[in-house]
Amino acid sequence: MISIIGAGPAGITAAETIRKLTDEEITIFSAEKAPPYNPAVLTTYLKTSTQDVFWKGKDVFERLKLDARVGESVRKLETKSNTIHTDRGEYTYEKLIIASGSRLYAPLKGLNYPNIYNFKSITQVEKLKEILGRGKKAIIIGAGFQGTEIALILNELGVDVTLIEATNRIMPDRLDKKTSAFIERVMEEKGVKIVFNKPGKEFEGNGICRAVITEDGEVFEGDFFIAATGMIPNIEFCRGEIETRKGIIVDDFMRTSAENIFACGDVCETKNRITGERRIFANFWNAVRQGKVAALNLLGFEVKYEGSDVINSLKKLGFHFVIAGELKGDYEEIQAKGNYWRFYIEEGRLKGYILIGDVSNAGLLFRLMISGHDISRFLGRLHRLREHEVPGFN
């Protein structure tokens, strides 16, 4: 019997991959009561209610003939007895994939008020949809990629948005102040208020939250609040049973330290395809790729995971904005006709890039980057490089 803990992008991809190759019984545990959904489009779902959020269809459990334990949370894993303990009972497994995902990490007090939301589950987004209205005031804590995207969507919906960030720039893990300034300017022109250098300390209220207080004592009042301060993997149920650090440790075949147990998605630490660094790389496409590799190796294939990619794209700015790869070290930059390009290069290899405005060759640049192709002869004109100029490149 095969069991899968988690029905997010990694877990449902693993189930689908296994089902294509075997009729063996598959039990899948989903703590959420909703059908499997794509968390990468929850901001779009907030505005449009698009059913594309259910990327495999609402009937995917039935279609794949899965024994789906919906709304059932896994509490403890015992590897010696091959036992999964949930809030409803006990189950045994022969082979297991852990794809339990992640949840909100917010180092602020008072998170339990009902009008504080996050975008780590579709249930939270559904609740937020119910109270949205033009002219309402939203306070968002955290100006990383997700916080920035949420701010832009709420602004489009007529909400008065204040975005509070602990550092001095947007997306501090990925951008410096110069590149952050492109986004800041557009957001402020749209009416989003951005407050920098204000770490949040606690939410305050009586029954419902009325304000967030920063570490220096400043008070920001609002009608509702969104915590976008990061994520933490769901590994408590397996600590002490398999090797973990921040996430579950896996090898290049998505195998954990325990026999016949694999892991994939936001819950595990994998290697960066460009640098080889091992950590959690939480995004939709990494999760999907890992789910497929974990499933194939569970079935006895020897399929190596090539590594995780770091790539983000914002679409609500009024211009294209793409960042990818490792944004450290020496770089060349070009600015022309309202466009900006920055390329990080090491020993003739493209390690990362930032594209603002013209992103027409983003696909080519991504393939050049992950392949390690020597781009020395293209220096100074990478921003206008086209496919036909790279003969023999695949």
C-alpha cells in the first residue's frame, strides 16, 4: 500500500504519476477540506474566483481512484511500525511520500484574531473574500514577493492598502534598493502606501484586531490584516523519525533517511540547480517536479532530481518583471527606453538575472542559465539575445 501525506501540488502530482503506472492502492491525506488547488494563483482567485485554481479538477481524487482522507490531519509518523497516526485513526503503509507542505511563519503576537488572514490556504482566502469591500483599509505585514502581490491585488479591488516591511526595500531576499525602487515607484503611484524599516511586534484589538504595533511603538490601524511574513514546513509529525533540519533532508532522488519514505515540495530541502546550495525552495513548479521524481523513485525507477529553481514574476505592475537564479556577485546592467536588465555572471556562466519591462527573451535566458552554457561572447547584448544567435543550443 502506498500512502501520501499532503494533497498540494507535490502530493497530487505524485499520486497522478503513480496512478499512470500502477493500479496499486493509494491513500492520500489532506488536512484541508477543499479539493487540491494551486497556491500560486490564490491572489488571482481572490479577485476573479477562477476555477483554474483547482488545477487538476475538483474530481481528481475520484478520477485517480484515490482513498482520499479529506480534512484528516496527520499527527505522528512511526517509521519502525510503518504507522501513520491521524486525528481520526491509525493507518499502515508500505511506501510513503511526505508532501505535507508549509504554513505561515509570523513572529508577531496576537495572530488569532478572526480578521487576520494569510495566503497559505484557500480556506483563508475564501474567508477574506467574504469581507472585502471598496474603501476598506488593509494592513499587510511583509513586503516579500507574496506580500507585494497581495498588495497589488487588493489595490485593484479598491482597498486602501498599507504595506509594512521590516527592511528598507521590497523583496529584500531578492532585490537591492535600486531594483526595489522600480516596484516601489509604481506601487506608490497606484496608491499603495509602503512603510519601510518597521518590524511588526504584535496585533492588538478586542474581539477583532484593530491595529498592528511595530517594534518602535508605531500603531497602524486597519479593518483587516494580512500576515505575509514567511513560511515554515510542516514537519512536527515526523521529527525524530526521519532526518530534518529546517525541512526534511532528501537526497537527489527525493529519498529521506528512512527506508521507503520519500519527500517533496515545500516540506523538504533540495539543492539549488545553479549553486548546489541545499535549502527549502518553495514554489509551485519545484513542487510539481519533485512530486513526479519522488513518485517514480518510489516505484523503483532511478530518476535524479536536477535541482530547484528560484524564479519570480509580478504581473500587476503595468510592466513585466522577472527575477531568476542567484542574484549575488558581479553583474552587468543595461537601462534603455524604460527597460532595465541586470545579469549576474560568473566564469562565463549566467547565474541569475532581473528583467524589467522587455522580457521577450526570458525563456532563452532561463535555459542558458540552468544549462551552464558559456555566454561570454554575448556579454553586453544579453538583453537582446535571440534563439538563432545560439546555434546548437538546446
